[in-house]
Amino acid sequence: MNIVERIKAPTPKFFKILRSIGLALLGISGTIVAAPIVLPAVVENAAGYLAVAGGVVSAVSQVTIPEEILRKAQDDKKANLNKARDGD
């Protein structure tokens, strides 16, 4: 199973929630960084870390797939290993 198939596969409910939380962290940190007022350096650094954390959580959550689909893909791969080179 390649990365494109993983991204297109359905995402489990728990990881959909995590993805939403990650996107919210990205939005909040973007708002803090782009604020037109001067904020303390600690706040801006924290916003940068929130942006990284939100991006990682969102990306990882997007490529998770249900266990049934993963098992099916692994079984298909094992079945293909035993086939002759022409595929039959």
C-alpha cells in the first residue's frame, strides 16, 4: 500500500478528532504569530512550537487507516509474493 492509497483510505473516528485538534492548533498559532501587536518572545516561540505540533498531529492522523484495511493489504501482498513473474 503506497502513501497515496493510505491518504485516500478512510480515517478512523479517533484520528479524525485528532486531525481537527491539530488543525485548530495550527490556526491558533498562525493567529498569534500574525498578530499586529508586539507579543513577548516566549509567546511567539510557543506559537511556533504549537504550529509544528499541530502540523505533525494532522499529518500523522491523515495517513492512519483502519486495521482491517491494513490487514487486507498485507494479505494481498503476501499472496502476490507467491505468484510467478507474469502475475498468474
